[in-house]
Amino acid sequence: MRRLTAALIGLLVISALRPAAQNGRLPNRPNSVKFAAIGDSGTGDGPQFDVGRQMAAARARFPFEFVIMLGDNLYGRQSPQDFINKFERPYAALLQKGVLFYASLGNHDDQNNRFYKNFNMGGERYYTYARKNVRFFVLDSNQMDPRQRAWLDDALQRSNDDWKVCYFHHPIYSDGGRHGSDVSLRVTLEPLLVKHGVNVVFAGHDHMYERLTPQKGITHFVAGASGELRRGDVRPSASTAAHFDQDLSFMLIEIDGDDLFFEAVARAGTIVDSGSIQRKPKT
């Protein structure tokens, strides 16, 4: 009964999405910020290549400029050849088109991967960058030490950007059965996110897709199934707005003015979730 109730809640939330995104196609406006999101991707196996091809096909209709990486970018060995096999080859079509990838570190990633040029981390465990009216804050959730927390507090305080987007590996909200919410990280991190008006958070780690109902005004996505899948892992709760755990997936996101539009796309190209978020005016 609990699962049925949660599923009905998810359907009601999806049915309430704003009409612009209900048809499963992003607005694709000329001056918007367009990007994709992948998490837990770096296997080097066939399914990862399938996702890479689907991302390249999606870009033909939706020309995203960059990809955010939610950690576990390489599994297993992480030699120079592994960067080729587990990153450069699966996403070759995107890299050849000049698409940039901005990585965060997961628990399977070597800390030295921050020096790999195609991850665009500038040798830092945590960093920030902006696109038009959107600023991204990339964190290392493996080591949320006082220094990183102080940096985030200052960086968020300094930001006057309309949209503040944070991404990192370990989700502070998740209904994944294997890992679920990292409550200790939530206690450390969430007060800063709320204090400084962060709008959206992306995480990986749980190998599925989930969109949570807004938590303290922030929308959380878990997108950790771009290379690894834990089929049937979601344990829906009242906080589950939508989920998909039957195949690999990635996300497409568009921000235009006060609106953020999103799609979650399965490996076969099926849109498994879509919708929009409206930014609240600054007070």
C-alpha cells in the first residue's frame, strides 16, 4: 500500500507539471543555457557507449554546450588508457563537437583525476563557474571538510547570479535502497544551500534516476545511472516525485530566464520524466 500511495503521488506531481514541458520536448530557445547531466558513468562497457550515442543524438535537436558529471567518472583502473576507454571513446562524438565536461569526484574516483584536462576541474576538488545567469558550484562530497564548507559559504555569498546550481556525488536526499540519503552530509551542507538560495541540486551515487519533491525550497535530482544500473532499487516515499530504475539514463536541462526545464532520458531514447521549475524572485 505504501508503494502504491507513493506511486500515485508521483503521478499526481507529474500531471501537475507546467504545460511547456509536458510534451517531452524542451523549449530549445536560442539564448538559453543548455546542458546535460550524467552520473556514475565510467565503466567503459557497452551500455555506457549506448548512452553516449543517445546523448549525441539528443544534441542534434537540443544543442547543449556542456555536461555536468556527478562523480564515479571512472570505475576500476584509472590509468591514462582508462581515460580513453571509459571517457574519451564513449563520448567521442560530443568531444569532437567541442562539448565541455565539468566533473565532480565520486567515491570511485582517484583524487588526482582533478588534473585531467577534459574534466575541466582546474586541479581543484571543488570549484565554481558560470554560464549567463546561472552559476554552478561543484563540490567534493567525499571530503566535506571545514575548508571546503567555508569556501562554499563565501562563494555562494558572493554570487549575485539568478540561478545557483550545486552538484556533487553523494545525494543528501534519495530513496535509493542501496545507499539512500546521506544524512550526515545533509546536516553539514543543507543549511548553506538554504541560507544562500540554491535552487537545484544534482547528485549521483545511487544507480537510478529520481526527482524529489522540493526540500526546503530546493529541487533535488539523483542521476546516477549513466553507466551503472541498480534495477528496481528505488523505494518510493512521499518525497518521490518521479523515478526510473529500469535502465540507464541521463538528463537534459535548459535554463531560460526564471524557468528551468528538464528531461530524463533512458538509454533507448524514451523520455521517462520531464517538467519545469520556476525560480522564486529574490527577496
